[in-house]
Amino acid sequence: MDRVLKLLALFFIFFLNMPVHAQSVDHSPAQELFEEVDLAKFYIENQIADDMAEKKHRLMLQPSPVRFQAFLMSMPKLGSFSLVYDAFALWTDQQFVVQDKGAVINHSAFLGLHEGPVLGVYLSDAVAHQLKNYSVGTELEIYAVHIYNYSGGPRLVVLGVTPVKDSQ
């Protein structure tokens, strides 16, 4: 697991500091590192107990890389999200990745399926700028880190996106 976290940290640094115009690709090393999930099943599998939801508790998780296809349901919105840094600090030394390497998690957006769950997600500044090149309804391949579960389902930090072919 330590190797996966180190690879994730390197990927995190890469994606958060990369040029924001990603190209659509059929296969990349990132696809091997990020576990492909079905968004509808992932949403159902990552619900928290009703009593936790009523108390607005979160189930903090060791960060895990996931990828899936979803539609952009809202444009990025600027905000302050210190909980992201706290979540990374709980499990690893990865807090340095987001704070000391210039990565800033300062936006949120909604991603989802047309007839299925819609998730609120955190975005890096670079990903937020990249998403401004797309319109609501664009289908994207999402590369994210799952950091906790809450009453709205899984909470993710999006590290990168690429358009699904023929979607834009």
C-alpha cells in the first residue's frame, strides 16, 4: 500500500502542476494506477449510516485513486476547503503534496450521470481552469482520489479530466 501512496503522490504532483489542456487518450499509465469504478455502484457502496448522516459526520478514508466517466453537471465554484488537507494529513505525509508543492484545492463542482447520482467534488485550481473549457453536460473521464464518505456519498478530489471521445 505504501508503494501505491507514493505513486499517488507523484501523480498528484504531476496532475496539479501540469498544463491544463489534457488530451483524450485510449490508454495511459494513469489508467493503471486509478481503479476504474462504475459511478452508480460506487455511490451506493459508499453511503454512511443514517445516524452518522444525521449528525453530519464523515467517514475519513485512506486516500484511494479512482477513475470513472461522468458528466459535468455544474461549472466550478471558488471556495475554501481545508477539510481536504486535513483528510490527507490523517493518513499519510501527502499533506506536503497539496500544500508545499503549490497545489491548491480551491474549487468544487458537481459530476454525475444523467439518470443517476450526482456527486459534489473538490477540484484543484488547475482542474477548475481546465473545466472552464467545457460546457455543462460534457462527458469526461475523471481521475480522482476518494478521501471520505458523508451524507452525500463519496467525496473526491479531482486530479485530472479528459474528454470522452465524441462528447465535446
